Amino acid sequence: MAQEDEYGESMIQVLELLWGSGYMAPGGEQNVLNLFKGFHLKGKKILDLGCGLGGPACFLAESHGARVTGIDIESNLIRLSKERAAYKGVEDKANFILVEPGNLNFPNEEFDYVMSIGGLTQIEDKGQTYKEILRVLKNGGCFTSYEWLKSPAEISQDMLYFFEVEGLTYSLQSIEEQRKALGEMGFEQIEQTNASTWYKKKAREEYENIQGALNKKVIEIMGQAKTEHYIEDWRSMLVVLEKDELLSCYTKAFKLS
């Protein structure tokens, strides 16, 4: 069965308007640099889980000489990623593959790094995904990610409302659940950094821009009704961000044995 795309053309255009060309998560190039701080990337093989529009993969290939394989379950995103790689002239270093949900179709110990920027947020069976990531990592390799997480408390009505307005499929872990699951799968030296304070401020700026400086452009892209829905989406997200129910976190986990 073909995968139904959740990210339509108008949504992609607005996300790029907010976060930069080729990016479907906040922070742009700096966010990618945060994932790989202290790592030597030239010639290294990286797997990008949920590569989106290909911005991070092309940046790592172009600016750091990495060899990146990006995978996603949405055909439209893979097409746009390939177009971006061609435009940037990095087709020899940034390859993009359409995949089905499930296990990773790569040999054992294929990659030096596995990265995810929001790519695991919507995966329900994270334990199996962590197991697969560990399998395809070389010994000494690292899984590095920036993901939405949640507080340890029960999912609130505010969070459920955000999920409903957002219209995407979420399956969130707490910071503690993520750490435990990674450890149970065999990862070691697990490092987690709660980045929620930064994104609360950033999301407030985005919300104000959608209503203000960017409003006219967003209406041109989406139309009035969808723009009003999008503003409500951001408002509902801010509620759970500011209550520390929705969290953003950088995680590094190493394969050492």
C-alpha cells in the first residue's frame, strides 16, 4: 500500500518560510551542527532517518564532506530532496531513498553516524527502531537526534487538542523513557540535552510572525482558512510548550560494544 503523504505542498512552503529552505524543523544549519558538535565528518557515512526536504543531508555533504544517505516514507519529500541535491551539486555525496515503514534495509555496521531531526517522533515502536539503528551503526558510532518528547505526566487534554489541530501522527516518549529504551537496546554513554527553553522562545517568535510579518505571505500560500487553522495550530503548541508538556531534546547515544 502506498504511503499517504502527511506533508502537502502548502505546508512545506510555510515550514521553509519559517525555518529556511530545505528544513522541516527549527534551527536550520545550527541545529544540524548541534547534532554533530565535536565529531569529524569528512568522508564519514551518515544515515539520515526521516530526511524530509534534504536540507540537513545536503548541508553535511556540501560543507563537511560527509557521505549521507537520507531515507523517508513520503515520495514527495524524496523527490524534493533529490532535486535539492542536484541543485547543490552534491548528488555524489547525498543519496535519498524512498522506504516503507519498518526495519532498515541496510547491512550491519554500515554507518558511522545515524541522525534524526524529528524523524522518530511519529514512530510508535521506538524500541525496534533503536535496535535497528544500533545494528547499522559501526562499533564506536553514534546515534544523534533532535526530537519532540513529552513530560512524564499523562497526556493532557491540551496535548490531545494540539495533536488534533496539528493533524499529524505523534508517538512521544518522555526523556526518561527515551534513555531507558536506548539503554535496553544496547546503547552506551547516552547524553540528553533538554532544548525546550530555546524552542519556547523560538516558537513564540514563529507564532507572532505568522500573525504579523509573514501573515500576508502565508495567506498567499495557504489561503485564509488554512492560515487561520495554522495560527491555531501554533497557539495550541505554545500552550503545551509553555506548560513543559511538549519538550524538545538533543540526544547522543553510542555503540561501544
